[in-house]
Amino acid sequence: MGSKSFLMANRTLTATKIFPSGISSRKLSGSPWTQERIIKSPLKPIEVPNVTVYEYLWQNLEKWSEKTMAVCGSTGRDYTYSQGFKLSSTFAANLRGKLRVRDGDAVAVMLPNVPDYPLVALGILGAGAVITSINPIYTAHEVQRQLLLSGAKIIVTLAETVDVVKNALKMAKLDLPIIVVKTDSTATPDYTIVFNDLSEDVHADLSCLKGVKRTAKDVCFLPYSSGTTGVPKGVELTNANLVANMEQLNDPLTRAYNDTTATHQDTVMAVLPFFHIYGAEVIMFHKLSQGTKLVTLPKFEPQVFLKALENYKANILFAAPPIILMMTSHPAGSSKTFQNLEIIVNGAAPLAASDAERFIEKAKRKMDLRQGYGLTETSPVVTMTPKGLENFSCVGLPLPNTDLMIVDQNLQCLGPNEKGELLVRGPQVMKGYKDNDKANSESFTEDGWFRTGDLAVADEQGIVTIADRLKELIKVKGFQVPPAELEAVLRDHPSVADAAVIGVPHKTNGEEPKAFIVLKKGHEVLPTDICGFVKERVASYKRINDVKFVDSLPKSATGKILRRELKEKYT
């Protein structure tokens, strides 16, 4: 869930369509709409445990202590839960004892998805510090900016990115310890500290951890929003925010995992980045709290991913659209490759219903394919489709304890099946943006609702459909044109592998849609063919008359199209 995850469509659903597998609407008693036009979650309320994320994740350790915690899908290097607890605790003790980390200090983590990532993250939390996660492909300029904004005291990275970190520190005029996680026998760069020396230190004094004084109200995770609409902002997520969202993900109607028992352990492909809130919370933190096996991949390589999916018999996949599109089109993907998959949850960016249906057709069997919606600012999950939903065009129900409101441009409440901006209120909503009063005042209403910036529709049952990103709507002759809707139409073309649409200035119309097309390998097609294909499927004001073929589209780490970059480059 990128900062945003959403699907397109405007269909409303009946109870029989929502719950064809025997879950009747009787379990969702009454209308979720109040007289004030607030949508209350119809799911059973939860009580948020008054604990830290660190305490929450280890509370059931004895149930699965010898099961695999994380394994590298490329090399097979792994840790059990008992090893993870011991190594992360030792790391935490040395962070406090040797590196003088104190409660509330920020520690930057600039790592790909390696099996050591959970150990690093839990060690930081165990030491009472705050994790600020950095994309490992960032440039030195981007790294130095986040180090300064977050006030990080230490940075954890890999040997191959140490030079970038050093350049970033030089630019920022900082002198911070650099901890290097070793994933192979490569020599560690000079002037760095080896993570293994801190985590495997048999002489570490764990008694210093008794001095950690952190509460549920304290900030524990500080990701930076993707910045598709401006400079990245630090999102302050508390222990209570993350624990609440993990508890919300346990609801029986919407949960996307199986219980870990003596004879069963779910295997989750952890390919979405842990440095992003979707990967960090939904895949890493929450699934660790349930004793799941994480199969990590340091980078997304289609053949390696497909091989790991099959070899490790992964039964759960949390994905973004590029992954599902690849699984559908890649020649190495087959029904045999996907034979163990039971549950797939899409988030982070748009996935059209037609794309979901094409994947199911390729897999040659029915599976639990669902959608979620959320934001970095909401820890991240706001809504999830319930089990048994066979319509791929909505993002489902608000999670327990979550209130929604849909408003017009004047913040006046709208009713069922009326499109407007989606507002959220719930225990998973962030504390606020770090040191940014202006952004906070713009993002929260006076009475505390968080403005998502997404256009949504909710039906009588509270089932939500996201139309598009409010700030990315194209205005043609006063009409609003959602780019995501046109992108879904374009991907239906038999020669189109991927597509992006932006608004460009037009002399008489104000704006018009411009399409960027990635063709399937070996396919050739004229721009006029693309325009004609769209013309047959949309209203006149949505038609595309400007097409550019490109080799690839700029996307965030979670698959969200970076339309701003296209605008900067081509308009």
C-alpha cells in the first residue's frame, strides 16, 4: 500500500456477491452508515493491546521457536525464531551499550529484503530506538536528505552500498557509525562495524535492556512518504498505530493467513520491500507475530522469484500490480509454478479487474485473490476485501475500529454511491508528519479526520471502491478523467504490456490525456490503433489522442506509477 493502494470501478455489490462462500450479510448487522453519513466498520471491534511492537511480536515465541523465521529465497540462508530472538536481543544490547543508543533515537536501515532485516529491525526496537527505513537504491543526495530530516544516529546497510552512505554523510556533514550486514564472505569496508559482531557477541550485557522505557504512545517507525506530489515527509507511526493495524488484520472475515500449528506454517513470499510500510507492517511485522515463514528476495528478478515461489511452496503472496502482471505474462510462470498459492493480496497501486481475471485464467484454478487499500499514514491498511469476494473491482470493508467519510470539495458529507474524497479516522492513523505543522494542518480536518487525497465511492454496505488519486485527476473541459481508469483500458489491448496516463496542457480543453505505452515483446502497433481502441471504450472527453511508446515506466518500489516524473520529463 504505497503510500496509496487502490482499484478502479464504480460497481456496487450486493450481499450475495460479497459473500458467496456462505458468509451472509447477517453477520454484518445493520447499515454501516450513520445519520451523519459516517461509515462505521461493520466488523467486530477490537481492543488494542497496550504494548510495544517489540513486545507484541515476541509474545508467542514459545509456540514456534524452532520454526523458520526468515530464509533467503536465493541462497537458503535462514534463521529460526529462537535464533532471531537471541540475535536481535544481543544486537539491541550492543546498540545501547557500545553505541550509546537511547530511547527515541532514530536508526536508519538501508537494506534490501534479506533474512537479517527482521533481526535488525527488532534489535532497533528492542533498544528503544526508532526505525527510519531508506530505499537501498537511493542516491547519496536522497540518503543525506533523509538522514538530516530524521536525525538518525546510526545507519545499517550492506557492503555494496557503503560508498553511497559515506558520500551521503559527507554531503550532510555527519559522522555516524555505519553497521554492515554481511550476506556472504565479501570483505567488510574499512571504518564500518559488522552487524554479526554485534548480534553474535556472547559477552553482550543484556541487562542494559532493562533501561528501555518505551510505551504504546511512542513513535517506533519513521518511514518517509514517497514524495510523488512533493518533498518526502516523515510519517510518525507509534507502537499503538502498528499494533492496532496488526490486530485489525486478524479479523476473521478479512484475515489473509492461516494459524501456525505444530503441523502447519504459512510460507509468505517477502518480495515487496521491507523499507516500505506495506512490506514492513503487513508482511514482516504482522506475519512474524503469527509465526509465519518469510521467504526474502533482495531484489525482484522474475525467474528467481518464480523459482523461489515454487521451490519454497509459498502459499501466501502480498503483491503489487507489476508482480501480478509479470506472473501472468512471463513464459516461466505456469499453473505448476502457482500450484501452492492459496491467498494473494494486491495493494500499493491499481490492479484492474481484467488483470486479476487474466492471472486466475493463467493459474488455471480458483484462489483467494483480494485487494487492500491503505497509506503510509495509516500504518497502512484501511480497508480489505472479505473472504469469498469474487469481484476484483473494490477494496472492501473498513477494518475494525475504522471510520470512513466521503466528502465533496467543500468537505460536506456525501452518501452511498456518491464519489468524493475519502477521509479516515481510526487507531492506525499516524501521529502526524515529523516537524511539519503545515503538512499536518493540510492533511487533518479540524475535528481530526485524515484526508487521503483519494477519490472513493462506498455503497450501502460500506464496500469501498477507489476511483483515483485526487491530485492526479485530469481536467478535460471541466470533466474529471481518472488516469487509472484509462490505464486499465490500455492494458486490455492485446499488444500493451503496461501503460501510464498523465494530463498535458491543451489550448481549448484545459488538459487532455497523454498515454505512455510499453509494448509486449515482439509486438508492433501504431499510435492510431491505440487511440482507436480507447475511443471505442470510453466517453468522448476521456479519449486519448497523444501516445508515446517507451521501454519502461517510472515506478516506486511498490509498483506505483510515478506520473510526476513523466510530467517532468515530457511536459
